[in-house]
Amino acid sequence: MTGSPTSGAPLRLPFDLPRLGIGTAPLGGLFQEVTEREAAATLEAAARAGIRYFDTAPRYGHGRAEERLGRLLAPAGIDGPVISTKTGWLLRPGADGAPGEVVTDWTEAGIRASLESSLERLGRSSVDILYLHDPDDYPEEVRRTAYPAVRRLREEGLVRAIGFGMNHSGPLAAYVAEFDVDVVLVAGRFSLLDHDALETLLPLCARTGTAVVVGGVFNTGLLADPSPDAMFNYRPVPARELARARRCGEICAGFGVPLSAAAIQFPFLHPAVTSVVVGCRSAAEVTSNAAAYRFPVPEQLWVRLAEEGFVPEGLVAG
């Protein structure tokens, strides 16, 4: 499960990144609690599915996702995992058992402290990728201290690759244009329902050789289960987007393809996309998403989806 763009500049990433990875926000308790046993079963299912890439962050469950990866990856039988984590935010413990707070810190000391605490939770001496996490409103801080700090961490060998992880493709593209970036993670902005990353980010990354990891391919669940109770980009689903998702599912069903399979595989239509990460909170979700990733999708389906605007023009042969 490795790959690289078929056109554009050679990848800056100094190692092969698995095509399918797991986002660990659910293991940190996003939306609902996940028990230790469920987390262990999730990672065991990942091992059975051959998944080796795991994306995490200190903010996922106030460090819980990282701690669980540190404790449970080896017992799950995952050998040589590829791990990305994030920096730019520090965890502050709460008093008397109260929930702690998360504060921004883009200074070099803060960036280093964040990585050091992540490495301690993960039980590792280094990580493969370190992303600056959601620095949308901090371009001057990134320019003055945060980016130079992660670049030095890369030079010191504490991380193998550096980049930015964000939910908005415009600011992300601006950072790619300005800085030497190995890889970016864009969430929710390149899916069957949202093509925003195609405007500037993906063409730019293809030209610069910046690897692109796409998260949020289900737009927070809607494209996994297009029901009125589904979430869309972390909010209750609007009626228009629910109708669009259901129509997309109808088209896929006409070709005998699950909507989830089209959603997971869609980003790979663009040559700049190297990997997709999907959030999983259970063994069943891992197994289902791995099957969707491998499900045969005929070219005719992409053409049909393009005819109704779910796939951008130019990504498939008409």
C-alpha cells in the first residue's frame, strides 16, 4: 500500500508513506468514548488489514490517542509503524482531576516541548512526520519561530519529515508556497462533496513535490452513512448536503459500489495525493474501511459521478 504521484516534481518525502492510514482522533474520544479494550481491538484489526500508518496529535483526547498508540501498537502486532503527530499546541493539566486546557505555543521552546511530550506518550525517540497543527491564524508566528523550529527538529533527526495539517486549503497552500514542506495533511477539503483543495493546493503540491495526505474523506461521517443524524464537517448535516450525499450513494449503488469505497478512493484520482487517513473507533470500522479501500471501482462510475459534479472535470477521462 505505497505509492507516489504519477506526474509533477519528485516527492520531497524521504520515505514511502502507506496509501491508507488511520486517524486516531476517535481513539482519543472524539464524539464518544472508546474503551481501552475497543482501542486495542481497533489496532489489532489494523494489523490484520496490513495498515501501518497512524496519524495522531496531542489534542486528540488531551494526549490519550498518543498514549494509546504508545501502549497498544506493539501488542497489536504492528511492526515498524509510520507515525505522524502534530505540534503548535501544549497540553496543560487541570487542577484536582478537572479536564486540562490546550494552549497555542508557536515558540521554539513550545514546539520542542510539544514534540518531547508526544514522544514520551508514544514511547518513541522520533516520529516520521511532524505537522504544524491548524496554524491558520498565526502566519507571523509560523514565519518567525514555528517553522524554523520544526526544520531544526528535522535536521536533528527527531522527525523525518515536516509539514502542516489544516482544515482549510487556502492558508495551507500559502504555507506550501512559502516554505520547504515535505508533506501536508488536508482534512475535509478534497472529498466527493468538497473540491476546495483542487483550486490551489493540489496543483501547487504536484509542482513542488509536496506529498498530500487527505483526511476527512467522509466529511465527518456523512459519506459513510448519509442519514439525517450524520455529521457534516463537525456539525449537523444541512438538508442540501444530505440530499447530495444520498444522490451520490444512489449513483454508486447503480454500479454495485459502496459509497464508502468511492469516498475513500476518490482522492487518489489526483496525482498529488499520496495517502488517505480515515478515523476509526472500532475493529469493525477498520475492517470496513480497509475493504472499501480495496473495493474495485470501475472507471465508468467516476465518469458518471463527474457528470453530476461529484468528481471534478479533468480527473477522469470522459
